[in-house]
Amino acid sequence: MKKVFGVLAFLSFFYLLGVVGAVEQDTMTLGAGMVRMGIGLGCFWLFCELSGAFYPDPPRKRKSR
């Protein structure tokens, strides 16, 4: 499931980037862009949290030789 949530986080980041670009190019109003940016940022945070992006990997045990 972590990979699925990682892919969704990746896609939501590009959604957020696209909305910012649309507001910058005046193809979307600022009010509608702010709402969509908030939704996109919330989805990005949620999917990053669910994929485990904020937690470091546990240390791996070394094999004894």
C-alpha cells in the first residue's frame, strides 16, 4: 500500500503544480485556485503521511559473517 500512496502523493504534487501554473498564467481565478491549492496540498500531505514519507526507515540488521 505504501507504493500506491507514494504514487498518489506524486500525482497530487503535480496537480498542485499545475494549479499554481494556471493561477500564474491567469487561466484560473485566484479564489478558485486557492481552494484547489488547499485541496491539493491537503491530499499531498495525507498521501505522504500514509506512504510513510515522514518517518525514516528502521535500521537494518547486519548479517553475521
